[in-house]
Amino acid sequence: MFALKKLLAIVVTVCFLLILSVPSFSEDRPIDPKRDLKGISPKRHRYIFSVLGGAALGAGLGAILGSGNDLTKGALVGGGAMSSFYLSSHRNAGNGYRDWAYIFSHTALGTGIGWTACGCDDGAVAGALIGGGGTAAWRAMNPESRRRTATTAPQP
């Protein structure tokens, strides 16, 4: 019985070592700069960088004008405002998530403004609810938020 367990342990160990060693013998594909760098462009992430830049700008203004939570308030206002500005000036930004991007950016903007105006947590919550809820209602009811297709285009 003991010899059978020992033999089984050796077989399992050899199989395990073979499984681990097989990928080490495989060859890498040749380097092709055109194929390797395809799709990498600094223009692909403009929205993210504009929101982060707005948040950094707002945090910097908050640090100059105040201290402590003022950095966070400024980052919320700056990031939300820049996100909203970018979405309104670039019609293809966000693709299928455009409505959600508007809701999140206005929620951040409302949170920052409400928190700054009141100076309390209740102001931040109220601002978030007003900003996010108002934007959600507007985007749901606004006929311009729907994409125009051949069937929904206005008739002349």
C-alpha cells in the first residue's frame, strides 16, 4: 500500500513538472511595432484626462482658498464641471454611457456645490440628490437625449 502511494506521488510530481515546463519551450511571436502599438493613442483618453485635470484644478483652488475639506470640495466641483463641459462640447463622448456620465458628473458637481454652500454633510447629500436626480429626470424626459435614426427623425 505504501509503495503504491509512493509511486502515485512520483507520477503526479512528474506530470506536474511536465505541465509547468511545456510553456517554457514555446517561442514568442516576432516583434511587430505596427501591430503592437495599434490602438494606443493619447487622444483616446481625453475625457478621463479632462476630468482629472478639472479635479486637480478645483483641488488647487480649494487649497488656495481654504484647507482641509476644501480640497475635496474643489475637486468635486472642478471634476464635475469639467466632465459636464466636455460631454456637452463633444457629442460622441461616452457613447452608450453618455447619460450615466452626465448623471455622475452633475452628481459630483451638486455634491461639491451643496457641501461648499452649507458646509455640512446634509448640504452634500442634498446637492448630490438634486444634481443626480435632476439630471436623470432631464435626460429621461428631454427629447434631444434620444439618438436620431431614420425612423425617429422629424418629418419635413
